[in-house]
Amino acid sequence: MIAVKEDRETNRIVVPGELVAVIEEYFPGSNTVEIDGNIKSLILGRVEIDLDKRVIHVKPIFPVKPLIPRPGDTVYVRVNTIRDGIVAAGDIIEIEGKGLLSRPFTGILHVTNVSTSYVKDLNDVLRPGDIIRAKIIGFGGPPYHLSIKGRDYGVILARCNFCLGILRLRNQQLYCPSCKVTPKRKTSSYYYFKAAH
């Protein structure tokens, strides 16, 4: 049987982002996240503490349906790695029109799902650290299979490889205002930082 703390902390109602405890007191449990040593709630719910395991949870007040990517969803992905120029892996962090994910899902982008024209190497169209707008294709997952074919899909935010400044989009080409370099990327029509003309 789980020993549950019975004091003013238990059953306290919290909102998303509210401080629930500090990491020195408890481990973060379900529907919580640890940020800089502070445990915060991810949902509207009631605090529940497992004294045996020193874990603090937030139980939803209303039934919560977790966000799960589905085929056809447009998602935002942080690219983590590119392997052999053929496959990129990244964290799906948001589903467009549905919201941010409490925990990221893994997405996989194969070089054949980048463009209708031939792409030899993924390093020519994106880099680790880029944020891309992609579409979930196929069934199953995680990992979820992604595509960035089409004008609206591709890199929406990128940083310079040299100075780490945010790259600007000018005349369909990315450039770094500080370094004056023009790195290659497959940009989305939704690219976030566009140069003023």
C-alpha cells in the first residue's frame, strides 16, 4: 500500500506552471516537470504525494486526453542528429493546432521524404538544432515517420554554424547578418525570421 501524505500539500489544486515542490523534497511524478530544481505542474489538478518513493504527482481534475501525433498532423520538430546524411532524428515538440506536447515524441525523417527532386545528403537541407515544420506520414510510432515535401514544410528556424546567431531569410536564401554566410537549408514558407526589404 502506498503511503500518501495527508496535510495541506495533498489535494491542493494547482494550475499549469505552478510550483508544486522543489527537487530537494521530492522526485517529479506524473503530470509534473522539473525546471532548474523546481517541480511544476503540467496540468490543472490536485497534488498527491507518495511518501514511500518521495514522488509528487498531480492528478487531473478533469479527464485529460494526451496529445498523440496522428498521420496527417503537421508537427514542429527539433532536429537532434543526422546519420550518414540519410536519416535525421528529432523531438516532436508541438502538434499544429493542438498544442505543445508535455513530453516530446521521436520523429524520423528519411532523405527520400525531403523533396520531390533528388536530395543526396540531408546535411544539404537541414542541420542539428534546426526547428522544422513537418507532416506525420504512415501509421505507427514512435518513432513517427516525417515528411518535409512541399513549400510549407521544412526549416522554420535555424542558427548560424559559426556565431549561433539566428539566420534570416532573404530572397529564398538564409543568411547570417553577423558572419555574412549563406548556409543551405530547405526552408518552409513559414520561416520565422524574414529579412526586411
